[in-house]
Amino acid sequence: MSDSPRDVATQAQRSMLRRARLLQRIVDAEQATLPQSDEVMALVADLLGAHADTGIEMQTWPRALAVVESHLAASPRASAELRESGASTWFTIVGTWRDGHPLPVAVTQGWRNLDLALGCWQRQQRALTTADAVCAAVDDLMATAPHTSTP
């Protein structure tokens, strides 16, 4: 396989290159709106662009792109751009149980690992919208939760 993105063999790899380019554009736009430049995110944008140009080491990309998306999802402007592009992002949904059913309490954009009180749950879900993420998390919990009968 050549290092040229035009020579990428699979649809998944082409999709990953498009995703890297999109994230680079969003990071660059986000940087322009900040009063103080975030040097780490500027470096990330440069790396995304360089890797999208060359297509090298693609096996390491999925986790790195997910980290960048999670960081961008914390910004209202960047998360709106991600949604408009049709890119799903990570959401963390936190909830509790009521009468044996999951009850979502809070949702935050991005992948978070939170300390929770006893009896609470959290799920990381990839989705286009917050509502989609909550529905998928509740459906997953209902499918995997031990079912109890109520008298």
C-alpha cells in the first residue's frame, strides 16, 4: 500500500482520512476563536493534516481520532460542527435505577470516566445527538440488566 491517501485500499481507511481532515478543520476553526492559543491543539491539527496527507500508520488512528473528537465535543461550536457533518461523537450518560429501570440523570459530551455514588451507572455511547445517546444507553442497560418481577 502506498503512503498516498489516493491509494488507500479500503472504504474504512478512506473514511478515516476524511474524518481526520474534518477534525483538522474544526480544530483550526476552534483555535481561531480562542483568545489564547492552545499549543497542544494546534499541534494536533498539524498532525491530523500531515497524517491525512500521507495516510501513514492508520492502525493507530481510531483511538487518537476518538480522543480529539471527545475534546472537541466539549465546545458548543465544535460539537455543532461535528453534528452538522454527520459525525457521531461520544457522550457519557449517568443515571440511577428506579423500580428496576434505568433512569438517565445527566449527559455530557465526550468520553468521561466519572466517580459515581453507589447505585448509579454510567455509559459511554457514540451517537449523533444527545437524545440518541441516551436512548441507546437505556436500551443497552435494559437488554443487559437482570430482570426482576414486580408483585
